[in-house]
Amino acid sequence: MRFLGLLFAFILVGAVSAQTSRTDLTRAINAALYEVSSTNEFQTLATKWFGVSANLVSSCGPLGNVNSAIVAAVQYPQTPTGVLQQILARKSAYVGYGSAYAPYYYNVTNGNATSWGGFSVDLTDLVLSKIAARYSVSNITQIPVVWSTSIASMFTNEINTVDFAARYTAIRNDRRQRARFTCSYTQITSGLLYHVDSDVNGLNAAGVKFCSYPGTAFNAEISANFPLATLITTYPSSDAAFSAVVSGECNATVNDKYALGALTQANQGSVALDSQYAGTTTDYIGFIVGADDCSACTGMIPETGNAALRLAMNAAQLSITSGEYNTIAAKYGVSTGFSSDCSANAGSFNLNTYPTASGVLADVIAKREVVVATGDAFLPYYTYTNGTLSGFMTEYTQLVFTKIAAAYNVPSISVKFVLETDSSFTFLAKLAVNGSFSTSQRQIYLTTAQDARNQAVIGGCSVYNVQAAVMLRNGVSDPNANGLIFAVWTGSTYSTLTSSAFPNAVVVAYPSTEEALAAVLSGAANATVNDMNYLGSFIIANNASDILTIGQNVGAPSAVTYQFRHDTCPVCRSTTAPVAAPVAAKAPTSGNAAPKTSSATKIGTPTLIASLLLLAVWLL
């Protein structure tokens, strides 16, 4: 009997392992989003819910823009496993949403009928239909689960009680530490909503009230564009802030222009959207999938991954003082005053807490050595002189592991840097396929936190920001002049930024950043766009301040992070079954009302497996 019990328990833990992984689900959603982006279906949804045409903007696709080495991360899995397999078997998916946020998801009426609808609801249905067709399933019904909790709470508590979430949530590195995002499915920009009794041209004045809520990036935009106005951030949510403008309690607010557009349509005569306002806040929105990462897995599957190392490095980075950071930054010409993008939610997400040492972190502490892969020399971050690496990142990384050594009571941890000759995409693909950084003797890699790369590996908290800027030959007064020649590294994001910011310019592609910059230095081109810190170090290194100058910033900054392999540890996932889901229904085209809800609790596969595990224990 004891033998049977042990065998039964072993089989069931294996079943939990296979059935609760969300990696294949993430890949399937990404693949479905690519399918949607290749048709006019997304445009149809955008026109229906936003009233305007909108593009499916994702740095994971179309696939032609994704390096072929990690294309598997955005393709349908051949044999579905884990949560994806569960969804296909039951022909339904539990999908999490926040409180009503029109036009993305809200209470929709059509005559006397009511249902939960909106852009995100329709897009989710469309994605599920693509997944169903790929695996020859008749249909997959969406079962919405609506939460009234905060976004921080969703990442900490609720995300693993559903299959995935379609809640309106910007993709940010602090949130990546708690769950996994799919590729983004749209890009939103900010708009300005004002009460009709307010002078839209006189909002930057004393006595004018802008209402908002804590923690949103729109607050910084309001402060920058309307410094004389009073910003009130005591409202508990976007809905409360919007209502304050509708009632006239506040004069204006800044938020997602599509959400404000829907609010304007519903409250005509009370508020209006400023069609001339040029918003500066940009966010990418994606589906959220519970992470398979676990820093201290227990049970029959040992933890051998990188999650604990990632969490320890996050905590170490957040303990670095501004004085320590600025001292190193100033030495190498990197912008000072940087604050990690994990700082705001460090406490809510426990990102400043060192985990129990396990996996690669335990190995690093035992050996007192960590191996860091770096790319080709890239001033001012790292450069090679006679085989010796130096630069901002070498000193910063050594400081991070000094903090880690102190936290785990070891005298020191030496940092060994290894030149990785593969491209960033190729190297990250190897890590994703091989399964562990330790297989290639490199625990960490450093690169920008792009969507496509984060489907293969996961980034930690940001180390510094790359801010694109234009570098001009002296004498060029207008970078957008007709016929001006920009030399840009082919295939880089800088090429897209250049075409967008300077539409009258002629963009000439070069095979590398170095060749593009050399073309400007020689006079073969008039300008280029690249990382501002890199451009500054290039001018200094070539003693070219009398020839070249750095001009305006271009686009938003991009966070650079340490990169780690995704850890798959299903046994530490929540076994709580989803509960009390509103009835799924296709959204009508207009109206407002409340969704129907069910008081029944659905007994899902996780609960069944947990019950069977108790039986196994009884057999023991």
C-alpha cells in the first residue's frame, strides 16, 4: 500500500507539472495575435470600439521583424501542454478583467439584453477562436472573471487563479517580475479630457485642477505640460478621476485617448476631448499570463533555475543609493539621477527582499563567482582593452554582487565577464532552448527588454535607460530638412524612430552602428539616431566636438536589463480553482449594463488534482 501511495503521488505531481505550466499558452496567444495582425480583423475591432482605425502594434510581429532565432517563442506549440492543454480539453478559458474600463471592457446593453463587452473582450474571443482553429477544436468559450482589486494585487494574488488576464495593463519591468506578458497587442497614447466649462487654452494656470490617481505614468505628463495647474492624485481609480471631470469638480485630466474618447461619447455636453493635444505618454498593452518562475520550489522537482538569482539581483539593485549610482555613472559619462523602473512597486511586489538561495544563486554563492555574458564593445557601458573589460556595466555589476555577497554573508563574489560573439537574439535563443544559463556557463546577459526577447527569456529590473537622440554634423540646423541623409544601423529600432521623427530625411542603412556613426564622422551622412550616451562617448573618443553635436531626444527611453532564462516550476503554482465567473457572451455593438454572474464555484482541474493528492497521502 505504501508503494502504491508513493507511485500515485509521483504520478500526480508529474501531472501537476505538466498541467500547470503556462509557457505553451503564452506562445499560442502570441501566435494568434500574429494571425490577427495579418488580417483586417483588428482594424474592424478598432473601428467598432474606438471609432477610429488603429494598428496592432507589437514588437513581436509581424514575424518578419523578429529575428528567426527566437521565432519559436511566437509560434504555436506543436504539442500543447500545461494550461493550454487544459483550455483545449474543457473548451473554455477563464480570463481575468479589472473593473469596467470603457471601451476596453465594461457593461454593455443592447435593448434589454446585457453582457460584458468591449474591445478587449472581443479581441480575446478572436484570439481564442484562432487557437481553437489551430488545434481543430470546435470553439473555446471565454469565461470572464472580473476583479475589483488593484493591479498590484492582481499580480500578487489573483493572476494564477485564471488561465490568463485581459485586464488593461501596461507592460513594465516591475510587473514582469511577478507574471509573464504576451507580446503587446496595441500601443496607446495619452489624450486630454476637459470639462466644457473650462477654457481648453487656459489649463496651464493657477487654480486649474487636474484630477488623477496614484501610480499612473500620466501624472508625470500632467506635471510637465501643465506646471502651473494643481495636480490632485487622491482619487482611488481612473473611473473616480474621470467622474470628477464629468461633474465639474476638476477641470481636466490626461489619460489613454481611447478611454477618454469613449467617455466623451457617453457624456456629450459635459466633457470634450482636445483634438489638438499631442500626448507624450506611450504604453504597450498585452495579455498577462501567470509566470512559471519560482524562486524556492518544493516537492519532487528540484529548483535549478535562475529565478532566485534574478530576485536577488533586483533586491541588490534597489539597495544601491543614488550616490553610489551617480559616482559610477559620472565616471563613464552615463546620465546620472537614474531610478530603476522597479522602485515604485518594490514594496508591493517584495522586489527589495532577498530570496532564499536556491538554483543558480546557491551555486554562485557556493563558488563565489558569477559569469556574465557581454556583447561586442559598446561605449560607455563596456569596452575591451588588451583583453580586459572596463566600463560602466563592469563596475555596476560588481557593485550589485558586492551587495549580494553581504546579504548572504560571504566575503565576496567575483564577477567574470565573457565576450559573447553571437548576436543578442541568437544568444538569447540558445539560452531559451538549452534551458539554463549554466549550460553555457553564463548566468546573466545584458540587453534591452524588448517584447520579442522577453518571450525567450525574462528581464530583471532596469539597470539604465537607453534614450535615443540625434547626432548631427555641425551646421545642420534642421534635422527634418528635405534630402538630409541619416545613416542608421539596418534592422534596428533606430531606423523606425528616424523615419517617424524625420519623415523628410533620406534614411541610408548600414550593417552596423559603428559604420553608421563613421559615415556621419566622415561626412558621408549628415546625421544619425542612436543611444545618447553612446553618441556622447563616440564624440569624445574621436575628439570630434568641433564636427559633431548631439541634438534632440527621439522617442521614449528604453530600459536595459539583465536577462535570465524563464524557469518552469509548475509545482509551486496556485491550486485554487477560478470562482464566480460572469457568463461569457459576445458583446453587442453599443450600450451599457451589468454582466450576469454565477454564484456557483466551478471545480477545475487544479482542485481535482489537489484532492487526488490528499488521497495519495491517505494511501501512504
